Amino acid sequence: MARLYIVPTPIGNLEDITLRAIRILKEADLVLAEDTRKTLILLRHCGIENKLSSHHAFNEHKSVHAVIERLQGGTTIALVSDAGTPGISDPGFLLVRECIKENITVECLPGPTALIPALVNSGLPCDRFIFEGFLPHKKGRQTRLLKLAEEEATLIFYESPHRLISGARS
């Protein structure tokens, strides 16, 4: 029976991929990748030769129905992002939601996410935390930060290193 596998990929060190993730990537009929060039490096490192197709924030709305049709036709698909777990500040949510609507089995493998190791390594309290992902760049950013200022939990944000560097120069 076909299914969609959500396959976390290493953040930085290619050796952090799990044995199960390697097996699923080998067995899948198709690997959907946020950036096929980056995924190809991982697949080659693991000795995997598999069909690879692009699935990213700029094409997922257009391609989601075609992917659903392939799944309904019996194709087993593995979805990966550039690093970490698809759907966590990366493409994946839309496809998972549509699979659930269509009663297509979705299986998310455990694996790397940047937020948990960063939180644990920070020395900040880990018992309660709020993950915000990426804040809006401009519109709504200040409003969101003011709302979050009242929280008594550790707050976790994602930010692009390029934006941090350009912000330091301004």
C-alpha cells in the first residue's frame, strides 16, 4: 500500500541520518526534495540511486494534487527538506494535510530538527517552550513580538544567518 513518508535529513553532518531513513529513501518509488541538488549530495553519500523530484515552497501549491494522484495510484513517496524535518519551517504541511483529507497513510520518521538540540544546548529552561519558527520579516513582526513578550516559557525563533549578518551591518 502506497504511503507518504516524512523523512528527516541531517542538519550539517551527513552521518546523522538514521538507518531507517536510509532504508525508506532506498525503498521509496520517488523522493520529493526541497532542493534536489542538496538532496542528491545526501543520496550519493548514502549510496542511494532513486528517482528525485522537486517539491518546495514555490511549487507545492501547484504540484500537491499531482502528488496526491501518484500516491492514490500506488506510488510510495518520501518527502525530504534540505535539513531537518519537513513541515517544520519547511515545505510539507500542505501535502500532509491533503494526504490526511484523502485517507492516504502518512508516516513521519523521527529524526533531526534544529530546535530541540538548540534548546537543550542553550541552558535555558526546557520544561516549557514555544516554537515560533520564522517571524514575519516586516508586517506584523513587532505586533507578534509584543504578544510573545508576556509569555513565561522559553521562546524559540528561527532566523536566517544571512538576515542576521545583514541586520548587524544596518
